[in-house]
Amino acid sequence: MTKLIINGGARLEGELKVQGAKNATLPILAAALLTEEPVIVYNWPAISDVYNMLSILEHIGAQVEYEKDRLVIDTRRAQRWEMPDRLAKEIRSSIFMIGPILARFRMARFTYPGGCEIGSRPIDLHLRGLKSLGVNVTESGGHIFCEGRHLRGGDIHLDYPSVGATENLMMAASMAPGQTVIHNAAREPEIIELQKVINQMGGKVRGAGTSTIRIEGRERLNGFTYTCIPDRIVAGTFMVAAVVTQGKITLRNVIPEHLFAITAKLREAGAHITVYEDALTVEATGRPKEMHLIETGPYPGFPPDMQAQMCTAASIARGTSIVVESVFDNRFKHVGELLRMGANIVTKNNVAVIKGVEKLHGAEVKTMDLRGGAALVLAGLCAEGTTIVDQAHIIDRGYQAFESELRMLGADIRRED
């Protein structure tokens, strides 16, 4: 079992280029199925979720050329409309394949997607949206079959502004005859990126970044070239790393406006943050201050993927911080592991009350989910003694060479398989 072994106490300092965004790359890889022409993706993150998505594409019949700085995907020979169960269960984002597969083949068969167990993330929003586009959905034996011979434009209202459902429905609608309107759509930056790509393919999408998106279906879409935006969650994780180690880290290849919510909270914690056009520097001296309230929510609110990392910062802050998880219902699994390291945290339902302690201490802890695992690594960086983070392969789902980049900044961290 993969472990990260951390000897805490080192002050992190240096510069780092932020990797391409996982949550932008995955739906755009799925969008390669919307065309029979070549697709080129630059600045792709070499993480396990991306490799799993590419494996699904290859199973469907796509050819993928892996290069250091780019991916070349050719789906001309793609012909399968069934997603492999094993791969689908490895990655939550396999759900993104439903829309493109339906648009391409007018039918799709899949099992429930996997990924981190962070609470209820039903795919009902996806399925109800597809039904509004004329898709017939049936379920049998743990599999879902979608028949889309009558795929057409339609009006969709999402009960919750789900990023995945918004992206999936955008891709299905891009080749559905007529106009589709998605109401209460997600507004995340990744939605805007997908709109850019579909429009580059010859599609007609407008409204991304607002709560209403309009799509005019096209009979055929062209190939595209895409350069992935920087990962705002990876950037936020390293920003917290600077705060908890009382360090100074400059992050290059960032989009500062994507980080406003994180920047505001870390400034509240006492960090000095200097923002440039496409970079920022985080410097911290002394223990962080309490952060009175951190409440997660859809963009532009505080990102739920940063909640666990902020729990680590609050664990060593002066005073008491309150964290409210408003998006997922089972995303405090990291709290039990932080308690093993000496944190003072009380949780009830979706609220965590965190009274900061002067020091955490090293312990053997277990990664329960992707961002919780990153939070435990951060805790190990600022703890006294040695911390062992088990099941570190889960962290590889979203962080490229995490321990190598931390070592470059001065961390004492190594991996053992």
C-alpha cells in the first residue's frame, strides 16, 4: 500500500508552476467523442483520474498518443457505447461520458460511477436532464441504459447547480437538434472552458458563467486544440501549505480571480498574499488566526474541494473557527484522522467547530478521499515528529507528483510503495 512519510517542521519556501486543472480536463477529454477529427490537449495533468478517463476513451475505440506536453486523441474508429464497469467505478468523472456517447451513438450503457466516497452525489440530475432532451432511461441489474434515438433540444431546470450535470447536458445538447436551455446551471470556471471548446468545434453555446446556458444543436462538430487552465484547487492547497508551515510560496500559472474565496479566507487567517497578473505569493509568519466562518457553496462561493485543507489550517490557528459543509453530506472523514494528530474538532451534521492547538503531532493516518488526503499531508508538514499517510494513491487522483513538488519547496517527505 502506498504511503507518504513526512517529517514535519520544515518551512516551505520557493516557486512552483501549478498543474493543469483536473476538473477542466476531464469533461474536455470526454468532449473528444463529439467529433471524428483529431483533438489536441496541452498542459494536461498527469494524474490517475486523467489516465482512467483516457483508458475509457481507448476502450470505446479512440486512439490516444501520450506526449510529455500534449495529448492527441483520435476518435474516428470509436464505436462502443458501453462504458467498462471497472474503469467507470474507478472514477466519478466517467459520468461525463454519457452525454458525448449519446450525442455520438444515440445510446449509452453504464454503471454507477465511482470516485471518492464523500456523501450523496446522485446522478438523478443528469438523468432527469437527459429525459428532458428526449432520452429514454431504464435501469436493470446495476446498469443504466440510455436510448437517444429521439435526442432533441429541450428546457432543463436543475434542482441544484451541479457542475457535472451542467457539463454533461451541455455536451449532449451540442448535437441535439433544436435549442436547449439549462436553467440554474453551475457557474464554475470549468463550465466556461467547456463552452469555449464546444464553440471552437463549431457549436453554439452561450451563457456559461451565468445561471442560464443556451445551446443550439449541431449535426456535426469539428476537432479542437485546447490548453488546460491551471488547477485552482491545487493552487489553493499550496497556498494553505505556505500558511501552515509559516512559509513563503510563489505560485506561477494561476488565474487569481478563480482563487478569490480562498485568498480572502487566508488573508483573514493573517497570511500576506501578493497577487500578480498570473501568479501570487503567499507568506505567513506565526500561527494562523482563527477564521470565523468557512461555508462551502457553488462557485463563486468557497470551494468544497478546499474545505478539508482549511480544516488543517484551522486546527493550528489561534482561536476557534467554524466550518460549514453545505455541498456534500459526508465530507468530514478527515476530521477523525486530524483528531489522531491532536486536533480539537467537534462535528455535528454538516458543521465542524475547530479550536486551534499550538501543535499537531505526527501519527499514522489514512486517506479517506482525495482532498482529505491532501489535508492530512498538510497536517504532517506542520506537525511535530513523523506522520505516515496511508493510501496515498488516492491523492494521486488529483495531484501530479505531489510529494516531489513539496520536496522542491523544502518539505521532508518521501513515498513508500
